[in-house]
Amino acid sequence: MKYVRWLLIYLSITAFSSLSAFSHVDRFELKDFGVMKNTPLLDIEGKRKTIKSYRGKYVLLTFWATWCRACLSEMPALEKLAEQFKHDDLVVAVISREYGAQKGLSVKTVRLKGKLFHLEFLTDIDGGALHKEYKINGLPTAILIDRGGRVIGRLEGAAPWNDREFIRFFQDVLDDKI
């Protein structure tokens, strides 16, 4: 019994120390997921928009909800990332979905309260078609699209988007090093 306890302690320490060796950027699964479909979306003013309207730019889509605490906690970092790259070819878009009788904050309230004016706020319509297409089962989930409209990356869970590693990562993406 004594050895089992020491083995469990050793395994726990080893597991946590190896997890800390990975950066948040390493969680970003980079591979070719195929061409982004031209699914209709609504902007914050209620106008129809599609992902094709961003063609020629990299797009970081983050799926979120107003009731998701992890999503709300990463919004300031997403805002700083969008602000940092506002003059470059990177658009940071946050996509919510209409959930029946959703309670809580409205998207416009989140935007105003958080002073999130560099983010593109979009709503997935048609029964959450984009959520279904990319099998968004947990929030937040981010999808990275290249200039040609190909989905090239995916990250599930919240992330410190304005962290130095992510800033360097996105600069490398924009410089076509990745």
C-alpha cells in the first residue's frame, strides 16, 4: 500500500511537470481540415455575411456563448490579439449561436461592457450550421482559416491569445512561416 501511494505521487508529479512543458500554442492542432464552406452568418448589426468576405486574410474564428465563463474570460485576450494585428491580414471573429430562450447577457452587451471593438461579432444561423459543420461540442473552440479559405488549425478550450507565444505564432502565420 505504501509503495502504491508513492507510485501515485510520482506519476502525478511526472504528469503535471510534463504538461507544463507544453505551451498553449502546442495545443493548436495544425493540419488541413478542408475548405471552409460559405455558411451564412449575421454580423452584430444583423446583416448577412459569409466567411468568403474575408478571403485574402487569415481568420481566427472562436466559437463562444454569452453564458460560457471560459469564453467570456478569454475575450479581453482575443481583443488584444485583434488590436495588435488590426493592420495586418488577421481577422479575429467570435461566433455565437442563437440558443432558444437564452438567458443572460446579450452579445451587444458583452461587446460594450468589455470594450471589444476590434473583434468581429458574428452569429451562426440556420440552426447552428457552422457549429454542426465543424463539430463544435465544447466552448470555446477556435478554428484558423488561411488566406485561401482552407481550415488549417483547431484549438479546443480557452487560451491566453495575447500571450507572447501566440503573438509570435500569428506573426509566423502571417509571414507564411507556418
